[in-house]
Amino acid sequence: MAKITDVARKANVSITTVSRVINNNSHKVHPATRERVLSVVRELDFRPNALAKGLHMKKTLTIGILIPDISNPYYAEIVRGIQNVADKAGYSVTLQNTDGKQEGIIRSIYLLREKSADGVIFSGGIITGYETLSILRELKERVVVIGRHEVDFPAVMADNMGGAAQAVRHLIGLGHREIGFIGGSDGSTTSLDRLTGYRNALAQNGLPFNEKFVRPGSWNPKSGYLMAKTLLKGKERPTAIVSANDQMAFGAIKAAKEAGFSVPEDLAVVGFDNVPLSSYFDPPLTTVEIPIQDIGAASMKMLVGLLSGSKFEKRKVFPTKLLVRESTVRNPQIRFDNPKVPR
């Protein structure tokens, strides 16, 4: 394996010059010299030793990502966005699945500390408890969170309240008045914000909030399925459901079909996130789109700024967009002036 001394010797330059070229730092190197060094790097297939580089910089060039559910495609897209920026910035990524539990979060943070990760991105889950907060505060200058948390860290998030309100206004515009809501885990600020947006939109349109139409889920299809089954029992039922994420919306549609309801004729369903499967589901899911990969990328850029000591935006909120598909309107290309809504 070629060493940096081999490159310097063959290119007839100093080791410092080789280092400046391969690290692309601010020191000027004559274009002809730069090209000669790069040519030798390619010829010798020289690959800088990341560990040695990290020791020299007193960094490990590793960042940790904490997510609650590795099987959820939302988090896959988040990680993809983080990875894209991390690669360009020269960082490797360590992924920790916490199952959304405090003991999992604590264990993962301790593990990342043992590995001397330069920084941590906390996505999803709930930050509570003295021990969790204490550990994170020790890492305060190295932590970025995705989503709104009741902690003072740099944060990237979507406009969850506004997105949920968009979904409710869409359903009201179709003539729905009994609109249900399936939320996420208890204590989740993302779920609370989406519930708040749902309630605000009802109030702003003169509709009462009915607690009987609200159910707590846990972000997965099974919980959406089970909660929708309870909502669709009995005489008093919603004619539309807003789900706090697409995964639960998929489960809700399955429950509706099993109960003999047609979607969207008997029950309209709106999801949240626009994960890849949503446009291929049967029927294709109307959903509130958030730029998931962009959120992941922004969090990594924020962490790079935090670690480098450079100026960066400490709070970034991404707008949402409602994508109308056939789970609420049979043909989204046709506008109905007076849609018939089941009662």
C-alpha cells in the first residue's frame, strides 16, 4: 500500500505539499504541481489513512446517528441525506437503532462516546429523563436534533402543524366534517405538532374537536390498522382519517377494506411524509410531503458547522406540500364542485 512519502518522493514535492493537495486546504499550490501530485496519487492508488488523519486533527471523523426504527423508510431517507453530506465532508457514519426507548437512547449515546464520535444527530424518539438529558448536555457542542424537542440544541424540522392543517383543509374542501386522527407515540413532539395542526384547522373552519375520533398510534402499519378498526366501529365514525405518518395510513386503509369500506368513497385517508411506497400503494396515498432527504442533509451541514466552529443557522424549518392522490379523490385530475361524502 502506497504511503504519503511514496507520493511525495515520486512527485518530487514535500509531504506537506501532498497533504495540502489531497486535503484541498486553503494553502495555495501551483496548478501544475497540484496536477502532478494528483497524477501520482492515481498512479500509486494512494488512499489517505483516515485514522491517521483523524489523530492528526484530534478527531475521529465519525458521526453517530440515533434513530428509533431502522425498518421505517422515513428514517432510511433521513440517513441517506445525512450520508450524502457526510461523504463530501469526509466523515463516516455510525447508525444506532434505539427502538424509541430511553434505555436504547442512553446505551447508544454511551457507545458513541466510547468510540469518540465527533458529533451526534438525534432523529426521532423522545428525549426525556435526567440521565438522557445529562448525557446530551455533556455533548451539547456536538449534537443536532431532527424534529422539535424540548431541549436547547440546533434543530432541523418540518412545518408539522402547517402540514396537518393542509390535510384537514383538503378534506373539508371535499365535504368531510367528521375527520379522525391517528397520532404517533405519546410524548412525541412531532405527533403533538401534527395533532395541534389538525385541531387548529378544525377550529378555523368552525368544526368541533371530537376526542372520540382521535387515537394514539406508534408510527407503524400495525398500529394504524388497529386504531382505524376502533374508529370504524359503531354508528358514529369518521368519514375521513388524517394519519400522523404514511406507515399508519397504510394500516388504516387495510382496516377500512377489511371492514367493507371503499377508499375513498366510504373513507378518505391522508398520510404524512410521502415515503416512496405511498405513490405505489392501492389506492395511491394522498399525503403531506416533507423533503426528508433535505432534512437529513441540512442536519449534517448544521453538525459540520457546529464542529468546525463556523457560523450556521441553528434552527431550520422546511415547508410541507400536500400531494393529492386516490385515497381521497378517485381521480385527482378532476375537480369536484360538490363531492358526495358518505354520512
